[in-house]
Amino acid sequence: MNLDLARQYANSGHAIFPCGFDKKPRTPHGHHDARPDAAAWETTPDALIGLPTTDHWVLDLDAPVATSKTALCAALGVDWAWLEERCHLIVETPGRGLHLYFKRTPGIAIRNTQGDPAPGIDLRGHDDTGLPKGYTIAPGSRMADGRVYRVLRGNLDRLTEAPQELLHFAVFKPRQREQIARDEALARALSAADPTEWLGIFASKRAKLGHHLSAPVLDANNAPGYRGQFQHDLEQEETALAGLTDGRRKFVFEAAARLAKYNKPELATKDEIEAGLLKAWTACGGESDYGADYAVGAIGRALELGANDELPPLARRFRER
């Protein structure tokens, strides 16, 4: 039973929420429904314990761990022993992967990623205010077959901040890292600065150059390809949103934010993005449950906030139109 453990987390002030053995939330709004309350486990005492990444973030290494460790250390340019010493809480997952927990660095946003900073490595992070972008299953949680999220060392209440080498990968996107590697002056400025200043320095450098450092140059020859890529991506977002029952409000915002990169260079209009997502919003029941105005507002905010995101590579996954 996970009931006793849920009570311990709640009594310690940790916001938690119940998950099934498939690790999916059993709450209407996923990790957004987390509370320092174990009442949900009174009726479902075996439920796994979802733990939002609020005061911490997690580096997730998939099995086989030896392969993931090698890829991670090669990307960071460090030894595993060096990194292990700097992580206070390490948890072995039931699938024989590892979760490395790090304390939130105030003012730093940690990305949610898959396969970055290296293959087999994921990040579960938060925004710069500590608002969680995701969750993990809490240390100590027990699966139906008895396997446990086993703590190898440390505890959740005594975490350490991540070293700058790891923070660099957690903060910057791959293309941004490529630009930093090519720009010695920028790299020196970042290495000498506090991590809370990194994005400001990067943005300042970008503004001086007058374009997005990490973006490809958009020209007339590229425009048709990007247009096709946008249509593909919009359809993907529509399909995913239309099939959701949980997390719809979060998803419609994030979907619009992902599509915002096409709106800034006028490859797609706001009305076009809004129309596609509202169609899916209606299909998943979002309009009846929360109203159309909620989605319209969320889409508008996301497009504004995502206006400076770089264009993606032309993946050519779409059918040319």
C-alpha cells in the first residue's frame, strides 16, 4: 500500500496526487491537482504517488543505465562519479532506470525534454517561478507487483542544486547550445555569469545581432517547406488534443506555444492556429466543460509568449502540399 507513504509526503508539506500503475494521473487536471493531502489514498490506497517538479527537477536516465550514463557523461564532458557526488537524491525506478533529483535554482527555468541532453535521458522541470511542467512518481512508491521506486541515497528534503555543466543543458535548447559553442565571446560571458543571468545575456546578444541566434534564416525558398511543416504540426496538435480527457487546459496552451514559432514570421496567422485548436477543443469536450473563451485566452497568451521561439528544422515528415 502507498497510503502510509502518501500521508508522510502530505504531512511534510509536499503536494501530491494519485496515479495509476501506468503512471498516468487519476485526477482531472493531472499534476495541477496536486495538494499536500493524502485523502485520495483513503479510497485507493495502492495508487502511485505523483510528485510535481515544483521545488526540484529530475534527470531521468532510462535503462540500460550503463548506456544512458555513458551518453550523458559524454554530452556533459564529466565523469559519472563527479556527477553522482553532486546529486544528493538518486532513485532507482522499477524499470531499473535512475531518477536524479536536484533542488530548484530560483529564477531558472528547467526544460521538459525527451532525449536531451543525450539519448535515453529526459528532463522533468519547471518554469522560472517554480511552477511545475511535469511530475515523477515519488520515491518509495510501490507498484502492484511489489517493485519499488527505491531510494539509493539521500532524501527529498535535503537536495543540492545541479552543477552548472548540467544546468547548461537543462536551460538551453540544442540549437542555442550550438550557437554558444560557435561564439567564443558569448560562451565566456555565460561561463562567468550566474545561471540566473544566462538567458538575459543570450537574449541581449541575440538582440545585438538583430535576429534569433538559434533560428535558420527564413527566405522565400524555405517558406513553402515551413508552411508544409506548420500544416503537419497543426494537424498533430489537433489530433492529440481531440483525444484528451485529462490535462486539456494545459495542453491547449502548450500546443499554441509550440505553434507560435510559425506565427511570428507570418507563416501562419493567429486565426488559423486558433481555428484548428478550437476545433479540437470542442472535440475533446473542452468547450462544454470550460468554455470557448478559456481556450481563446490561453491560445492568445501562448502565441504572445512564444513569439520569439525559433523555427524548427524542415523535418519533411509531412506530405508536401
